[in-house]
Amino acid sequence: MSTTGSYLIKGARVVGADAADLLVENGRITGVGSSLQASGATVLDADGLIALPGMVDLHTHLREPGREDAETVETGTRAAALGGFTAVHAMANSSPVADTAGVVEQVFALGQQAGWAEVRPVGAVTVGLAGERLAELGAMADSRARVRVFSDDGMCVSDPVLMRRALEYVKAFDGVIAQHAQEPRLTEGAQMNEGAVSAVLGMAGWPAVAEESIIARDVLLAQHVDSRLHVCHVSTAGSVEIIRWAKHRGIKVTAEVTPHHLWLTDELVRSYDPVFKVNPPLRTDEDVLALRAGLADGTIDVIGTDHAPHPSEAKECEWAQAAMGMTGLETALSVVQHTMIESGLIGWADFARITSAMPARIGRLAHQGQPLEAGSAANITLVDPAARWTVDPAAMATKGRNSPFAGRELPGRVVATFLNGHPTVLDGKLNTPFADGSAGQAAGQPQAQSREG
Amino acid sequence: MKHLLSTQDLSKADAVRILDTAEEMAAVSDREVKKLPALRGRTVVNLFFEDSTRTRISFEAAAKRLSADVINFAAKGSSVSKGESLKDTAQTLEAMGADAVVIRHWASGAPVRLATSGWIDAAVVNAGDGTHEHPTQALLDAFTLRRTWARTNGTASAGTDLSGMKIAIVGDILHSRVARSDLWLLRTLGAEVTMVAPPTLLPVGIDGWPCTISYDLDEALAKRPDAVMMLRVQAERMNAAFFPSAREYSRLWGFDDRRLAALDDHGLSDTVILHPGPMNRGLEISSAAADSPRSMVLQQVRNGVSVRMAALYLLLSGESRSTARSQADTPDTVPAAAGTAPTEENAS
């Protein structure tokens, strides 16, 4: 169980550019260049592979504590590692809700114990996600979990005064409010995108304006109090326009899009198969194209998977009864490659920006999202862009079988993932978890490891 | 035809075949012995997740007149909160030998789910799902309209369609499974449809539908419809701000005595009024209109049994015809021809 090994990655195309060797020693990248030599290092032939900075997900549902039947930190971070992620932000809608220092520290510690990816808990904005009073944001920020991202995801902070106060308050510790933009009154009972398809299917609509009106309000609030706003899972063309406008005005807003909203549309709902039920809902072709364009031009900053595993019984039922959400960690890279890179909209350097550098910056993760150069923390994903594979949810590491991409052939395969210089994934399979040398395998003494980075 | 889930995917040939078969079934219902042995030994389950006595007894009468065994299963309320899932319920019923499941559900798409999920093999008949579709209601409406149209044109109805017929559908289109099923089927049969409603009760996205939209019932009546279909309006809609008050709704979109008289003023002697029931007298339709000679409401109910007999017959005796025939051919049954197809019992 050596965690201090050194690795020489030979001939990888660094962020899609020319081939080079990467030397990894003691958790850091110590050299990038041609024909590097290192005695004692394990050599990995990366010919034909692309080296990327480890992916960082701003939006992951790990379900623990409370819904361990759907996912655990262990299974969710295994899925993350296999998907090329070295860090995930665990959303706060667990049970109990992550609205106290105690819960976020628990989730943080579970992540360290698991060792498959860095787990950064997201703190709830309001107590119990109830939208009534602020949770102890300062206590979560000061906890060992050092929470910087706060979100009631799944619920919208719809009260404008509460949203204003939250935006103001997190300035004290450089936090960000990640808003689930959904006007609740406009979406009561909503089942799917409101439009031509919902009209025929006879399902209560989730109109685009319910998202756009909250984003418009929030960017103005963020401007007014000069704070940081992050918009979760943007899903409509109108939202992209509002965010573009806000950025032109210099408002500190960032935005995320999910892989599924870059590809799938509400036409799939005609099957009434709840695997396509998600919040915000799948929209139209026009929205998909606007989201892709917004992601390519930087209006949308990051990919967030909104990985939302559910037990099968939550989807084996009527549409209206089914839970909302889709898995995403193990398909994100491939779906983004398909929708954004193979369509010619972006290159691998952009991919690194939207899946690693920007999400790490928004989440204030110091040793994630760094460029692949000497001195950086060795968080690295090796990808075979020429590989093709068919999505089989039963073969995934996540407990969730609710992948909307089941049966589709996708490009790109994660071959290896390095977390702090340790390969959590090798040859496309789970290797061993990262275990901090100073603490030993699951040996406690968390204070020794929690202060780094 | 394996299932009957919606009228949107029903071809014109299938629709006419169902209506023509229903004409034959109607002749059976006029006989002293209102029974055919066609589905003897087959089991039809009425699986109702939503109360609807009218639709259930209509299906029950239809299945019994075809000699099928009928099991009624009322799974009231929210099934999941009470425990058993749709999947388990359906598989349980199939394990008891259901050949067809007639499902009524408050959730749009539940019958589609049942038919396509692979949970069961039985034929699925949609008896109304949420605000999606109600195909047998549309078929009985089309059956009623086709007879009206044939009478107006002085022909027999069998084999005909609704080409050239002008039909206004009035009321809560947004929440109406009947309006959706009617529109697709009536268009397939060649009718012209106008949807009349307050803008709040029309779905966003309706612009692509093959119909004319009107907010003005008087204007729609002035365009000389051959039939006016009034939809049930639930007074609760008022509380969700769909319209200001029941009285205002009734004045603007109700088929009241004044509009009944307007049909005469326009010289529309053949124009009929339909309503899927149950009616809110005084809200969307006045008593004078509901009880007038123009009202087709009771014919619709009667025709409902014939149409549902036709649907069950075509679904259950179709691909399994050999099974049905071998049962029907056993010595002490009625002559085989009557047992397998009611063609010889044709009216006229």
C-alpha cells in the first residue's frame, strides 16, 4: 500500500498538445519534458493518451449520510475516480442536511477515509434547506471541511431577502452561493419542460421563465452587494443570455451546465421513462445549442455533473412518482467529448478549463485544477480519446443505475486517475485509494492531513 | 394492435376498423340477448387508480357482453404512499391470469409505462391517464359524431370518416385528456377542429396542434360548427387563478340557453352538443342544452359500451385468435362464426 511511489508517464499529449513525459514524485509533478528519466519510478506508457488536470465536480450528490441505499461516499467517489475526477463537491441535501459543522466534517472525513477523490462538502444555505433562516455558514466555513460553496440545491433560495443576506454574509470568508434557480410558485407540480412536448403529453410544465427570472434577480442582487454568485445547472437559452449580460456588466457570476443538458432534449420524455426525469428538466434543441455555445464562449464556466443516483425502485414507476435525477460521474468526460470537442466547439485545453481549473477556482480548492507543470499537485487524468464504449449502467461503480445514456456508444475513456500523485485508477480500473502517508490507512489523526492545500 | 394507449398513434385504417366493429357490437346490444361468446375464457382486469364509476362500468359491461371474466381492482389514492408499486400491482394481476389490463390512472403516461416497461405481457387499454389521453372516450365521441355526420349526409356510417365535419371543443383544454385524444382522432378522420377556451386553459405549446384556437365561443358558434363538445370544468381551477369566477366562466365559455338559441338563429338545425360527463350543469352547460334534442350525452354513454367492446375484441381476439377460436369451436357453443366475429350480426 505504498503511497509515496513515483511515476513516469511517458509520451502523453499534455492537455491535448504535444507529447511529453510527466514525472510524478511525492504527490507533485516534478518534471514535464521529453525523454525524462527517473530510476525507481513506475513507468506508464501513455502513447496516444491525453493528460488532463484531474477533473473537479462542483455538483455531486453522494447521498451519505441518510440515503446509503442510493450512494455512499465510498461508492460515489469510486465512480468519481473512474470518471476522471480528483475532487467532488458533495451537495448538502443529505439526511440530516449538511447545514452544520458536524455534518460537513462527517462527510469530509468519509471522503478522506475512502481516498478515491477529494470530497469537499457543500454547506446548506438555510437550515434544513427550508428557505427560512440562514444555516451557520461561518461555522461550516471554519470547520475542518473549510466549506466555501453553499447551496440549497434541489431547493431554490427563493426569498429575495434571504438570498441577499446569504450573498452578503459569505463575503466574510470568500464563499460563494450556488443557486438552484427555480421559482417555486411557477413550478408547482412541474414534471418536465413546458412547451410543445408537455402540451401533447399532458404533463405539468416547468417553464424556462421559472429559471430565468431567478437568475435575473440573483445577478442583480450579486451586483448590488458585490458578492459571488454561482448558478447551478443552467438549462435554458434565456439563462445563457442573462448570464452573458451579467458578465458584460462585470457581475461576479459563474455558471455551470450538466453533460445531459448539453445533449438530451424533452423529446425523450415521450417514452415516459423516468430515467429522463431530472431537475431542471431536459429542454429543447434550441436550448442545447445555446448551452453549448455559452460553454464554448466562456459564458458558462464549468461542467457540473449533478450526479444524482437513485435506487431502482425510485425510477421503476410512473413518471409522476419517480425521483428526479441522473447519474453522471462516469459518463461526464465522454459526453463532453462528444458534444463539445467532437463537434468542434472546444479543444482539450478548454476542456481542462471547464472541468478542472474553473471549478477548482470557484470552489477555492488550492491544490486542484492546477496546470500540468512542475510544482503542481499531481492530480492528473489520462484519457484515451480514440476509445469508444457502450454505456452499461450495471457495470458502473456508482450504486445508481439511472443513466440516461444507457446503451449509447460514447467516445473517450479514462485510463488512469492520479490523486495527489497516487493512481486511484489504472488501466481503466480502480486501483487502490489514496492514503495519506502521515496518517496511515484509516488510522485517524485527521488533523495531520486536513490542513494541507 | 397490441395495446390501445393513445389516439395519436392510431392509423385511420385502425380507427375506422374499430368504429365499424363497434357498429356491429351496437347491433348486439340491441338484441334481446346482449352477449357474444367471443372472449369466453379471457380475463379483463379493470385497474383503476382514480375513481371513475362511469368508465369502469362501461368497460365492465363491454367485457361481460363479450363473455370475458372481469376483475375490478380499485387502487385508490396514491399507491406508492400506500406501499405497492404499479409494477407489483400489475404483475400480481397478471399472475392471476389477466389477458388485458384496462388502466385508469391519475398520472399521465402510466398506461404507456405499463405497456413498454416489460413488466407484463398483457394487452393494455388506456382508460384515461392524467391529462394525457382517453382514447376510448375519443373513439366513442368519433362513433357518435360519425353517426350524426352520416345522418346529416344521408348515408350509412359504416366505413365512413368525418371528412368536412366542423367540430368545436370548448373548455379546459389544458387539463383535458379528452380534448387531446379527440383532437388527434378527429383530425385523423378528416374533421376540422376548433379549440375554444380562455387563454389560461390552453397549454403552452399548443401552437403546433392541428386545430384553430379561439378565445371566443360566440365567434366559434358563428362559424357554424356541426358539433360542439363541451368539456367539464372543475370549479377548483378558479382557486388557481385560471379564471376569476365560476359565473364569469359560465358567461364567457359556458353553453347556456342564449347560445342554445343562437344555434337556431344561425339555422344550424343539425348541430349537436356533446359532453363526456359528468356534467356540471349551470357551469359549462345549461340544463336546457343538456336536455335538448341536440344533446348526444346519453348516446355517448350507450356508444361507449359498443366502442369498448370493439376495442377489447380487436385487442384480445387479434393475435391470439387461434386460442379464441379453439375455445369457441368446442361443441356446445353458438355457431363459430358468431363466436369469433360478429360480422353476420351486422345491423341494417
